[in-house]
Amino acid sequence: LDIIFEKLSRYKYPVCFNFPAGHIADNRAIIMGRNSILEVEIDQTIFTQ
């Protein structure tokens, strides 16, 4: 993850890891085409649609 974060850190968009979405038991739906906000801080990540 450190390598990925290092490569992406030059960009101004938020990056988070271990987000509960996808093919896992406790996942969250991300609706494609809907406006979204991803707020990433050291101790929390907030995703709203």
C-alpha cells in the first residue's frame, strides 16, 4: 500500500484503502453516475452520495 500511496500522493484527489465496497460480506453500494463526496482524513473516511 505504501507504494500505491507514494505514486498517488502527487495528485489532488482523495485516496483511501480498505473501503467496505465490492464483493465482501459487509459492503456498501456505490451508485455509478451519482454525484459523490469522499472525505479522507487520518482517522476517518466519509463517503456520501
